Amino acid sequence: MANKKQEELNSRQEKFAQNVVKGMSKTKAALKAGYSPKIAANMGSALTGKNNPKVQKRINGLQKGAADRVMLNLSTHLLDLAEIRDKALQKGSFSAAVAAEVARGKAAGLYVTKSELTINKIESMTKEEVINRLNDMYQQTGGILPDTKIIDLKLKDETKINGTT
């Protein structure tokens, strides 16, 4: 059986494991743990390699603990919302019960929120709308846009369509 002293990490190894779990790269985690910049990259690889199973075990343990806390919070949240729903139903507050149930569904990931942003694209605007929009922007920006004259050019196809030359 392994002796307890062999299972424990030194302070730099512990700090390294915590930094990796926080999402740092191995090199940055080693630097933050106190390893010198000259050896940080090598130590990052060595500490997570086959020769250091106790460091890898600690990293896995920290990650599992974090995952368990998140699941516990989600589970508690869902149970609380179910309780709110049930109490609302007992009081005959059907809209509150529905709202709690919808909130449970959202928390559980059963609903997908889709948003669509419509932008005024110049391709969908008429020439007059473009000119008006440019004038509006000039006014809104306090004249930051250059105040120039608009030259009215007609495209060859436009002249044929409008019947003008």
C-alpha cells in the first residue's frame, strides 16, 4: 500500500492542478504555480504525463468536483421550480404554474431561443432610402460624416427602364 506522503502533492503541484482546472494552458499553469519560465513548458507536460499519476488524479478529482457542483445546482433549481409550480397549482394560479414549468423546461435545455436580427442592408433599399439614411446619419453624428453633394447618376439599365436618356 502506498504511503500517505507519496499520495500528497507539494504546494506547486497542487497550485498547478488548480490552475489547469481553471482552464489555463499547462505552461501558464506551471508559471502561475511558481515554476521558472525556463522550465514551465516542460514541467506542464511532465506534471500531466504518465510519470505523475498523482497530479493527473488530482486534476480529475477537481474537475469531477466542479461538475458535481454544477449538476447539484441544476438539480436543486429544477426541484425548486417544480415546488413553485405545485404550490401555484394548489392555489389555482395556473399562469404562475405554467410560468414555473416553462422556466423548468428552459433550465433543462428543452427550449431553444432563436433570435433574428434584421439589418437595413443597402441591397434592399431604394436610392431614396439610401440618401435619406445617409442624411439621417449625417444629422445624428453632428456632421462627422462629410457633407457632400450627391451626384445623381443613372445606370444604363435604369435609363432604359425609366424610359429616359
